Amino acid sequence: MRTRPNYLAGAAALVWLVIIGVPLYALVNTAVQPQTKYTDKGPVSIPSTVTWDNFHTVVDSGFLHYIWNTVVVAVATVAIVLALAVPISYAVVRGRGWITKGVFRLFLLGLAIPSQAVIIPLFLIVNDLGLYDTLWGIILPTAAFALPVSVLVLSGGMRDISNELYEAMALDGAGPARTLVTLVIPMSRSAIATASVFAALQAWNGFLFPLIMAQSEDTKLVTLGLYNFVSEYGANVPALLAAVLMSAVPILVVYLFARRALVAGLMGAGGK
Amino acid sequence: MSKHRARDRAAPPTLERPGVAWAVPGLLFFLVFAIVPMAGVLYLSFTHWDGLSSPQFTGLENWSRFFGDSQVRQSTLVTGVLLVGNIAVQAPISILLGVWAAGHQRNRAVLSAIFFLPLLLSTAATAIMWRQLLDPNFGLPSKVDWLFGGSNPFGSKAGSIACLVLVTSWQFVPFHSLLYQGAARSIPHTLYQAAAIDGAGRVRQFVHITLPQLRNTMITSTTFMVIGGLTAFDIVLLLTNGGPGTDTSILPFSMYQTAFRTYDYGYASAIASFLLLLATVASVLLTKLSGYDKMTSTMEGL
């Protein structure tokens, strides 16, 4: 059945393209122009001179180290979240009794804990553990606050595995551990991808934990590096926006190589 | 279960179920970093504490101050305005965009790839970029006179709130429309075919089929928006810094200022506890609405 084209929706989509596109154009355009030209012509000028100087300024300030730290934090967060959330979800979906139901409800409620609300005691705990100003002091709270969404996503995925498959595993004499490794994990690959995407986004977008839990140059993450840039290079807008652009590089790499997984992961999170 | 019992007797290998022990490591981790701090913040709200000496128990002092604090009332109001503003702007755009992008035409695929680019920027990066673009001296307002009338968007309370809603929407509409795109794709095609045979037009199909089918996604997406709104701290810090004056100093922002700028951790804990209460009420309402707590498969994905 053919439907006629929806011109109104198409026009609205083009309006949104302008809303998304113009700021991004201004971002890239400003980052590659000399400062004098920026103060003269503003962010939406026609590019005439292209310079890489702004990026040199950013790299010289040690920004690559912040990017590296963020990558470390993101990878470690994803690893911890998966190591903990997969067994939790397995117990929640396959376990029996009120305790496992209680565990699930606890994580549901945990969805609503704003990290801001508990940052003061959390700061104390990280301090007491001797983790203040280390990357672990950022990784552990980030992972903890990524757990509820991950448990929700993973248990949703695992619930779709049919009971017959579990029965077949039992007939083979597999215990819970072997069932998890040979049946549950392979069958919930897409849920695992979704949970990983969420945890990685949270780590990469994180601002509060890096702000409170660390202070030295060694433990600075990209978001904090940008924050400091505002006071250091506030007057040099092209350098500032070059830093903004560079901060997107890690996720851009992920996007280019795993666009399908990233988009499918976020799409699968919507529920039906 | 009784249906299976006979077969279980016939086939000796019983279905071994994972015990609670599987959840224990994650549970302990979550207790230490999320639940214990919740109890901690409640306790600290009844103390006076400067962060150096040990906390002094002061009973309800922080709380009586809290309820008489006009700044808190204003912060709560602005938090609410931002929450409602963000949902009112983002929800309709995300739904329309998501449903539109769910179509299989090639041009839609290309356009939606561009639409999702803001997902690549963190909140900090987005806020800094927009702060510069909206700068009254060198940014868009100085060049695009017809749109801004030469005024400073951050100069007034209304302007600052509008900027916060605009920038938050710019950053998160792509995320939410992605959720809706996924959900819209999973609506059975036969529903539309049946409606078309009955002579329902595009608008009626949208209202009577698409919207009801997106109900769960709406709840998921709204949950994200509410929680995001209650934790919107970095965007305020980097875009308006709470200003002009304290006009956009929302609850998480004033909590941060009170704790980490004026070192009044006891009073900050009272604000934090209030934030916790708001988030819990919102979450309980939304999980009841969605039926997530019934552990049924409607919660597939999230």
C-alpha cells in the first residue's frame, strides 16, 4: 500500500535539521578560525582561513591526558557494571522467592537516586577508602549509579529467553553457572550491548563525580578539563570550542565503528 | 508449577535455579555506594557540620531553617518550572521526530544520522558551546540582530530559563527521539493497514494507533527527563552559573553551593534529602503507572 508523502512532517524535519546543524556548523567553524577573525565575524561566518592552531593550543595544555583518563574510566565502569549486573539480573529473572523480588525492587527504586543528593556521604566514603583523587574514586561511584539501569535492561533481555531452553540445559545436567555462561549470556547479547552503551555514556558524560572526587591534573577527566578551560581560555573562544570538539572524539570513534550497536542499544531501551 | 511436577518426576534432572548469592556482590556494591549514602545524608541533615570537625547533632535546626528559607522556595519553584518546561518542549518534538524517523525511506535515514550528532557531545561540552554561541558580545546575538534584538539572553530570569530549556532540549531530544524511533518501528504494521481500510487518515492513525502504542516509551522517556531534571547541575553551572543573581539556582545547584562552596554540609544535606524525597515520589508514581514493578515483559529493554 503506497502512502502519499507527508510534506508537513518533512518540512518540520528540515526545521529541526537547521536547529541541529547551525550550532554544530558554528562549533566546527569557530574551532578552525583564528581568534581575530572570530571576534570580527562571529560564529556563523563563511570559512575563509582554516587554522589548526587552536587544536595545538588544546593539545599543548595536556588535554589528551584528560581524554585518556576518560577512556580508562569508561572502560573500567563498563567492566564493573557488567560483572555485577549480569549475575544480579540472572538471579532476579531466574531466582525464586521474595528476596530476589526485593532485590529487583531495590534497583528499581535505585533508578531514582539522584547522585547529587548523596554526594556528601559518598565523598566521605571515597575519602575513607583512601580513593580520593584517584581514578577509582570516580570509577566506583559511576559504576554504582549505572547499576540500576543496567539491571533493568539486562533483566528485560533475559526475561525473553524461553523456559524450554533452560529445561534443555537442565537435561544436559548444567548447573546455574554453566547455564549462565552457555545460554543466558549469548542469548542476551543485545541487552548487554545496551547496558554497556548506557554505562559508557554515563562515564563519559559524568561531571559531578570527577568534580568532587578528584582535584589534581593527573586524575582530571575531559568534562572537568573543559570546565577549567572556561576560566583559563575564556577569552579565546576558538581554542575553547576546539577543546569542545576534541572532547567528542572518543565517542565519535565509537559512533563510527559501532554506530549500529550504539543506535540499536539506545533504541532498545525505549520499551514497547 | 503443578503442571510441571509430573514431568519433573519422570525426568530426574531438576531445573537448578540461581540463588540469591548471585546477586550479593552487586548488592553489596550498590549498598555501599548508593544506599548507605542515602541514610548518611538523612543523618547529616540533623547535624551541623563544616566538613573538618565531627558533625554536631542539632536536631531539627536545619529543617526549620529549610522550611523558612525563601531561596529554597525559589529553587524548588525554578526546578519545577524547568522540569515542566523541558518535558513540554522535548516530549512532543521527540515523539514526532521519532515516529517520522521510524519510516524506512532513505532520506529519513540520512537526516536522522545527523539528528543524533548532539549525542556525541557531553552535557559539559554542549553547555560550553551554547554559552559561547549565545554570548551577547561575540556570539549569535551580536550578529543575528533580528532574532535576539541585541539583548543578552542571559540577562533576565526568563531568558536564562529559556536558554536552559533550549540547550537541554537540543542535547536530549535526539536521545528521546531515538527511544521513540525504536518503539514506533515495533508497532505491528497490520494495525495501520486495518485502519487504512477503515478509511482512517494519517492524523487519526497517529492519534488512535501510534500514540497509544507508545505509552510505555512515554513513561520511560518521562522518567529519564524527570531524573535528568532533578540532577541538572552541570548544565546550570556551565550555562548560567545560577544567575542572573540566584534566579536559576535550582535545588541540586544550591545544594552543591551550600556544601562545597560555603562548607555548610549539614544544611546542604537537608536540601539533598528533599531532592531525594522528590525523586523517590516521582519514581514510585512512574513505576506504578508503567507497571515495571510487576516484573512483566512489558519492561523489555527498560
